[in-house]
Amino acid sequence: MNIQEGLIATFSIFASLLIVIIVVCLGWFLVWKLFLSRFKLVRELLSSAQSADSPTHLEGSSEAKSRNNRKVRRD
């Protein structure tokens, strides 16, 4: 085996690993955006910052306050 074949083999190994890493990262990103980010447990495990626009965090918003201040009509 000469040097040129060795370089081609090394390049093909590194290119293959790079493609695999890119595909895994892209897959993780898509799964995170479409599915995993909706679960509070997963967000806490990954210690990601809680977003204020999340529907599970309405305690401090004006929507939650107005919902709690509504009068219930009992006839």
C-alpha cells in the first residue's frame, strides 16, 4: 500500500465519521424540537433554561392572574 492509498483511506474514515456525527446531531435537534422539549423532566435533566413562553409556566403571567380572579357564578 502506498502513501496515496493510505491518505485516501484515512480521509474516507474521517469523512464517514463526520457524516455520522452530523446526522446524529441533526436527529437529536429534530427530536428535541419536535418532542423532547415539551417534557419538563427532560428539560430539568438537561438543565436547560426555562422559557417564559412555555404553556406550563403561566404562574407569573397576566393570563394566569386573570383566570384566577374570575368569579364563579353559582345558581
